Amino acid sequence: MPRDPRKLRVFALADGLVPEIYGATKSFPTEERFGLVSQLRRAAVSVPANIVEGCGRRKTNDYLHFLNIATGSAYELGYLLGVIRKTRDDAREGRRRSAGHVRSHCREPHSVDRFA
């Protein structure tokens, strides 16, 4: 007998995450459309999709197999979100360092010569 995925709390959480990921990735740079955006969206959809597919399987081993795939997709999604966080933090630090570097050179006489 097929299981009802709507009775699983993990399905509700995963299903709710899909529109959040789609909404968040709309503001990503266009050059990431086929990179991180695509991977994030596919991983986000994969989690609830595999839960649903597993629930449609009659054998417990098949059900568990698809839950295992969903778990792997959840880990992938977590990793990709970490990549974004690290990239964002590195970019902020780089901008902060560059601004400080420029400010320090602008205070020194003939600082323009250092950039030449």
C-alpha cells in the first residue's frame, strides 16, 4: 500500500523549501543561471520529489532507497548554500580589504605612483 507523503513532517519542510530557493535564486547574477542557480533548484526539488517517489513504492526497501536519495540531495543543498555563504563572505572581505588599501594609499603623498 502506498504511503502518503503529506503525513511526513520532513516532506512538508522540504516542500516548503522549494519556493524559498526559487525565490532566493531569482536575484542571483545571470552568469550563475546555469551554474549554482540550476544546481540549487534541482537539489531543492529533488528532496521532496524523492520522498514522494519513495512513498509510491510498495516495498519497504524501495521506500528507504528513495528516502536515502532525498537525504543525499538535502546534503547537497546544504553544501551549495554553504558555498554561497562562503563566496558572499569572501567577496565582502575582499571589498573591505580593497577599500582599506585604497584609503591608506590616498592618505600618503604621491600614492598614485604606487598604483602605476
